Amino acid sequence: MVSWPLIVLVSFIIPFITLPVFIKYLKKYNMGQRIRQEGPDLHQHKMGTPTMGGIVIMLTLILVIIFLVPYNKYIIWSLITTVGFGIIGLTDDLIKYFRKRSVGLLTMQKLFLQIAFALIVAYCVQQSTDLGTEIYLPFLKNSINLGRMFIPFIVLVLISSVNAVNLTDGLDGLATGLIFIAMISFALIAYIQNTWSVSLFALIVAFISLGFLIYNFYPAQIFLGDVGSLALGGALASVAIFTKTELFLLIIGGVFMLETLSVIFQVTSVKLRRKIIFKMSPIHHHFELCGWKEPKIIIRFWIAGAILALIGIASI
């Protein structure tokens, strides 16, 4: 059996070594980022930066789990969930590339695929594992049984997580760094629960993300793409589901939640009041338009994520 430290080290090394080659390949075929018109003008210089880096994250995860990690149902379902959402994101990215536009799948198309896949995962997980239908409550040292509401709840957690990470992936390294922080937190929670397999999966994803972050931090040499952000969102939801700490995502993933809420509030305000709340949403763009430099926003959001992660761990 391969030791945990070696598995984690390999998880970091593979993206660290392979990404420079992948970046050259993407540049060769002009597979670069297309900036959306409604985005801030400050991002126009990022046009053409290689994207779809999430492919390396997914392939690394697959290789590490297949060749180094002993079989475990929770790990396999976490892998399936991560890769499944990643494939939806990859479809979106490829449509953008081949049709040479900044929008891939239409919103309703993407949402339909996400919900359909989430339903399949939720049903299969309930039927094929001993997970049960209970979830833990933060701070209360107690749990509640959702019964028949478990599958709809899991679908909501999955959809919320993948789209929250996707919305947060708007600044260089922001989402990747927050994923690293969150995954380390859930690895610790799973370890405390003696859920060793989930702890290992979280550590693998954390250090794959760290290897990617070296090339993704400001100024980014490569972006996650939807393939990366949706895959990481699926991985994040998986570890929360298999530790029964779905509600803890609201704390540990508090920055992701803030980013999502900023979009919801902005859209609602514009539709109902015809007034904006933020200069631009998600909220990281608001701070950009307030004059904050991108690295300043990223690091402060990481600090906020780390503080929230500590609060989440303390609430176990």
C-alpha cells in the first residue's frame, strides 16, 4: 500500500511538471480565454491566456486514484462526481473554442445537465453506500434525518457548489486557492471522523490544486476553465456529502457563498428595483472597480476563506 505522504506528493508533482507542456500545447492551438463583454475592462489584457487547465486537474486525479489509492466506494463516487461535472464544464469550454465566442452552453442547457447528473449521483450514492440520510448541524453537536428529502438536498448541494466555484473563478488563483483551503479543512474534519478515505481524497484534490496554483496565481499563465471550476466544485461538494457536513459548506465555503449571493442580490435588485447594489458582480469585480489591485483582492479573500475555515472546523 502506498503511503499517504507519497500519494499527496505525487498529486502535487504531476500538475507542477506537466502544466508547462500543456500550456505550450494550448498556445500552439490558440486555445485561449475569451473575455465576456459584460466583464470589467481591466481584464482585456487576459485575452488569449490559455484556459481549460482543469483537464490536467481531472487527469491527475484519475491517475492518482486508479494507480495509488486502494478501492473505496466513497473515493470512487467522489471521483465520478468530480469528473462528471468536469465533463459538463469541458463541453462548455469546447463550444466556446470551436465557435470562437465567450459563451458556451446556454444557461438552461448547463443547468439541465448539472441537475440530471446530480440526480443520478445522489440516487446512486444513496443506493450503493451506507451513507444514510442524516446530516450534521454546525455548532449544535447534533444531526437531523432528512429522509425522503435527502436526494433533493444532495442535488441542491452539488448544484450550489459547482456554480459557486464557477462564479468565484474570476480572478487569477482566487478559486484555486480557496479550494485548497477548503479541502485541507474537510480533510481534517474527515480525519477527526475517522473517515480516512474522504480525508485522503480531500488531500489529493488540495495538493493537485496547489500544484496548479503555481501557474494560476497572478499573473496567471493558465486558467481553470469551466472544466476546472465545475470539477473542483463537484469535488468540494463530495467531501462535504461524505462527511455529512453539507451545512458546513456555508461556513468553510463562505467566500464561495458570498460570491454567489452577490450575483443573486445584484440580479434581483436590477429586476425589481432597476438599481444595482454593487458596481459589478460577482463581488470580486466590485472591489476591482473600487480601485483594489487584483493580488490584494485575491489575498484578502484567501485570508477570509482561512478564517471561515477555522470557524467551520471549530463548529464540529
